[in-house]
Amino acid sequence: MTTLSQFSDAMRALVDKTAQRVVAINPGTRNAASGILWRAGLIVTAEEALGDDERFELTMPDGMAVAATLAGRDPSTDIALLRVEGDAGAPLELLKSASAVKAGHLAIAVGRGTNGEIAASGIVQECGESWRSWAGGLIDRRILLDLALGRRSHGGAVVDAAGDLIGLAAFAPRHRALVIPAATVDRIAEQLAAKGSIARGYLGVGLHPLRRKRGEGAVVVSLDEDGPAKRAGIFVGDTLTAWNGAPIHGVHDVFRKLGPDTVGSTVTLDVTRANQQTRVEVVVGERPHR
């Protein structure tokens, strides 16, 4: 029979093992965050935690301070990649498939501050199918935890009872801990390492939600010069009501649909213009990199 002290020691050993692959990130203009040693010289972290900074100081697991630069970022999946000089250590072994994680499984979040590792434990509260973020990024699984995370753990590792990586620690509404699955991290980090960015769909429109009493949709309030929407014949004042036949309930509906896989595709938009219904075909472009 496992005693409470044995369980405690096992948890501590798991945190210690994981912490050897977790670094502290000290942006110049934001609160400190954490990151995971993904490959030699490459750190994955939460994109939202970095702000607009492109240079960072890292505290490595051995306490050494090193400089890092931004190698790439993808706001649509909340994943960023940092590059350091030399060998940043062996990567934490990723789960082959996040499908092994289910509601009720133990989850341990490990981050790092300047004074050492940070840990929190709980269970997987919810584990659902793939979903798209508000910016259109495809997330392989919806994984929510029942534990609260401090800001310094943002971008750190979430592991299971075997020490395998469930994913990257992020934040969901109402302060619940959201996990970006290991499969998503690996897929996006591969592309960021190769290209520095992820293609994102682009219409070139500024949108505003329609007032409820006037129906549902998104009103075009601005158009980018020579953007896809303007070239297709969309006008300021048009209301977008459907995307390939699926109703548009608001602004976020449009941006959720503009994932990387939409670049170059032709979509049919239902449009209300001067109380008349029409349809416009638009070739989705690639969002300019910031």
C-alpha cells in the first residue's frame, strides 16, 4: 500500500524530472513566464505571454541566465518559439497522441520562476474534440484542468502521472487552466522552426457585430486597400450573414474560420446590402505578418 508520504515523494520526483526541461522567461515589458525545452536550442512557450518583445533573458534549469530571441510565433494557437545559442538541453519526450488523456486523469503543471520550479496539481476536468481558437488556429484537443495557475507558469509543461507531456500551460476564460496539446505544440513548433510564422487566412475587412434587434451577422466597417474582400466586391456597410452556407453569428465566427487551411481557398459569403440579399465569392488571402 502506498503511504501518503510515498505519494508525496513520487509527486516531488515527477516535478523534479519535469523541471529539468522547463525554463523561466523574463520578457522586458511583461510578467515572467515559463517555457519548455523542445529541442536543442529551441524553447516553446505561450505566445500571449510574450507581448511584443523579441529578445528575452532565460533562466535555465541549472540556474544559468542566457539570452534568447524570437524564432516565430502563432497567435492563432498561442504558441511561440524562442531560439538560444548552443545546446539548450534534450527535449521533454512528447506524448505520441493526446487521445491518451481523459477527464479524471492526474495533471501536474510545472513552471519556473527565477527562484526555482513552480508546481500545481489537479485533474483533467474536460477533454473534448479539436476546436478552433478565436483567431482560427486549430487545436487538436480541448483540454481543461481543474487547477489554477499563476502567471509565471504560463507556457510551462503539463504532464501526466507517467511524466509524459500533456501539453503547454495556457489560460482559458474564468481563470481555468487550458492546455495546448502536445500534438499541437509539436505541429506548430515544427513550422515555426522552419518558417518563423504560420500562414493565416485573411479577408482584409474590419468588422463590427450587428445589433441583436437587427439580426445576426458582422457588419463591414473598413476594407484594406487591395485586400481579398475589396477585390471580390465587398463594400463598407455590407453585413456578412453566412460563410459557405453556415450562419455567421458575430465577428468571432468569421475570424475563427480563417485558419491556415483556408489560405488560397474560395469561400461564398452571404451578404445583406441595402436590405437586399446577395452572394459574393472571395479568395482567402494570407494575413500579412506583423
